[in-house]
Amino acid sequence: MPFREVNAKMVEATVQPGTKMFSQRGAMLAYKGDVTFTPNVAGGQGGLMSMIGRRLADESVPLMTVEGSGTVMFGHGGHHVHVISLTGDTMYVEADRLLAFDGTLQQGTMFLGSQGGVLGMVRGQVSGQGLFTTTLKGHGAVAVMAHGGVVELPITPQRPVHVDPQSYVAHHGDVRNKLSTALSWRDMVGRGSGEGFQLELSGNGVVYVQASEEKL
């Protein structure tokens, strides 16, 4: 794993010759060695479709390509940072949550409507995610940002997990998700809280939840 957690809000990444890393632009705090930072206008490895998806959703988050030999310290906005390891599966995460990730991971964009049809689109609006989400697939590490730290909740077929959409950070594994109402429509009259809706995640995997309902 190229990431080492320095403290709750900073990570140190090891950059090696012949490999790439991507980070959110402006997230570099300090570095040592012969390291270069190049703006990535195509939004990582997602190519044209990833770029189109982000533009349609107006969710573009500029990235940097990091290469060379040395170490780089990353952090952004004083947010808490959590490192996640992927071992061949797919992770679903919002682009603005990404602090840095391995260049070995394949980046893409998924339309939320494909996960639950209209309800998937409603989920995106309720959680503030918009209509698209970012996917990262393969073997490697990802550093994500959150408010107040992150907890990992395992998902099993026998024990699905219900999450407040505004506290959701990311998930990976063979996981299905759907939006459900926690209260009846009559009970929800006059309520402004997002707790009237829940994300139900089932299958096999992990969901990451932040200790806040505040968006980044």
C-alpha cells in the first residue's frame, strides 16, 4: 500500500518510478524527492465517458497525475482521511471525496439510475451526490475524505445495513443498494431532515459512513 496515515487528516504516499498516482488538485501539502504534478483534464483514467458523465452532472473535480520518485503528503480542507484497500472489486465513491488513489485502479463513472432506476436518481438527489458517481476498480489503495472520521460497517446477506444518505461516504464489494422511506409520508410532513430516507445496502461488502451529515 503506498499510503501511510500520518494523522487523522493527513496521509503520506510513496511514489515509485514507472507508476502513477492521482490526487485531487490542491491536495499536496509537501513532498520529498523528484516528484512531478501534472493537471489531468480528462479526470483520471475514466477517459471520454468519465469526462462526459461529470460534465453532464456538473460534478467535475480536477485531478493531478503524480509521478516520479519520493514521498508526498496529502490533505485537504482539514477533512478526516481514511485509507481503503481494494483487492479486485469495485468501489463506489463521490469524486469530491477522493483525496488520492493508485494509478493501478481503473476509474469510471456510473449513472445512479442504473442502480435502482428512478429510485437511484432520487437517492442521488437526497444524498446530494447528483446523478453520477465515481467507480474505482482493481487492486490498490484509495484515500477518501470525510467529516468527523469514518467507520467501516460490514455488509452480509444475513445482515444488511441501513445508512443515512447524507452520512454515506462509499462502499465496495458485491453490494446492492436501494432507497427506502424510514417514515410514512404523513409522518414526514413538516420534516426537513434527510432521515426520512435510508439507504439499504445488502449483499457482501463494506460501507463507509462518516460521523456527520455535512457535505464536503
